[in-house]
Amino acid sequence: MGLVTGLEILAAARAGGYGVGAFNTNDLEITQAIIEAAEEARSPVMLALSEGALKFGGPALVEICKYLGGGAKVPVAIHLDHGSSFASCMRAIRLGFTSVMIDMSHADEATNVAETKRVVEAAHAVGVTVEAEIGRLGGIEEHVNVSAEDATLTNPVEAERFMSESGADYLAVAIGTSHGAFKGKGRPFIDHARLRAIAAVLPQPLVMHGASGVPTALVERFRAAGGVMGDAIGIHEDDVRQAVTEGIAKINTDTDLRLALTTRVREVLASKLEEFDPRKILGPARDEMKRVVAERMHVFGSAGKA
Ligand code: G3H
Ligand code: 13P
Ligand code: ZN
């Protein structure tokens, strides 16, 4: 199957009523975990690389993604997560990404439209598809620290206007989720009515950022192995399932993989004090991430769709 555009994967997902995971990767083991899980679950998947991931892994990380994604038995897209500028998106496209996000959600609507449109025109000219965002998520965005109170949920009327003016292929919406492991004081409120109103006017695939479940069992294991973590809470599985029925086609997950990797490394180091072979430390961490990815693919409904 190999590499395809984000739109190819996401249009099928929206039409088929299932969600596809965009899992963030930063290294070889995370990428292997995502691709192996996708192949075993027979699921399409998106490999998401942030600008921070590109800085950390450099072009070599992109080559790993192209090699593993391109050789996979399932459709894979390589996606730039939260591209902060036209230049950043163009760099990703030159490196071989098949999908880019231009995130101008912090700017005013006119600037967001203009910059998104510029990226869309250049990306489409070379067969790459584009995600944009309107509204502002709570939690930590790359550019600004937005408290839950300052988050601006996506307005359906603005979203429709934005998509018709910008020409973007899929849209990230703010409906109550936020990035990271601390998404609320209790179960975060997801504005399903708002999502349904947006989906009613937009046939394009919709994107849920900040979708990690932050599983309690993993948080407890992280703590038991010596990690320190406050009142971590994620998005309930039922909210994700419902959001998929309401138009969400792309579901971003980073925190759950960070938690899985770090928890397993802590456990191995704590239980095998003499171990210093990296393969015996990172191997189990890779298995743990693979388990988490596969579990989410079943929740999203993408398992068995490739
Ligand atoms: O939404 C952001 C992703 O979790 C990527 O985070 O910029 O620290 O790589 P990062
Ligand atoms: P989480 O922090 O919930 O994993 O969200 C990741 C994300 O939205 C990446 O763009
Ligand atoms: Zn995000």
C-alpha cells in the first residue's frame, strides 16, 4: 500500500463513519510501534511529526517514516503536525510529507484564511493535502499558553466560511479537548452539539486534537514505577466514539504514547537494575506503545478497514 495523502485516508474515514489515528512520532521505536500496530490491526494510519520532532530527529526521522510507512501493508500518510508557517509546510513537503497542517488558529480570521490558502495552493500543486484549524484549543499550544477559560470553541458559521475561502482539505475543530495529560478537573466536557452543527455544514473530514485517553492504569503504573504526575485526565473513550459518529475522522494522539514509553522504561529500569542493553529497555517500551496504538485503532473503528 505505502504512502498516500492524508485526504485519501480521511475522506474514506468520514464517508465510512470511522476515525483514523494520527500518532505523533519522534524516533525509530515509536514509528515501528505505530506501523506494526497498524499492519496487525489492518488499519490506515497517519504518522504525525511536529516541528519539535523534526528538530529532534532531523531528516533521518523523516527517512525512517518514509521507509517504514512506504513499505507498510496498509495506507500511511506522513503528516506535519501544527506547522507554524508557510516555510515550515514547504520544508515538510520537500522532505516528502504527504499531508501538512498549517496552524494559524492563533491569528485573526483574515490572516488564517490568507496563510492557509497560500499553503493549500502550493501543496495541492504537488499532490499534498492540507489540514487547517479554526478556534483555539485549551491547554498548551505551541505558540501560546491558552487556559481552558481562554479557549475559543469553533463557531460553525465561521468554520464554513473559513473552509470555502481557504480551500483546506480537513479541519481541526476546538470542541473542548486540549493537549497534554491534564485535560480538566474531572471528565472534560466535549461539545457534541457544536460538533454536529459544524459537521452539518462541512462535508470535509474533521480533526480532533488533544484526543489522548490518558489511561488511568498507565498513570498508576507510571506513579508506581517512581514517576510523579498530578491529576492526569484524558478524553473518555465514549466521547471519542461518539465524536466519530458526528464527523471526526482524524484523531490525534501523542500523550498516550509518551506515557506508554516512559512508564515501560521506568518499570524495566526499576526491576532490572543490572540492565544496560538499550534493546532490552526500548524493546518493551515499543511493545507497550504498540499495544496502546492497537487498542485505540479498535476504539476509532479503523481496525479492519485496510
Ligand atoms: O500537539 C502537539 C503534539 O503533542 C506535539 O508536541 O510539539 O512537543 O512535539 P511537540
Ligand atoms: P494529546 O496531547 O491529547 O495526545 O494530543 C496530541 C495532539 O493533538 C497532537 O497534535
Ligand atoms: Zn494538536
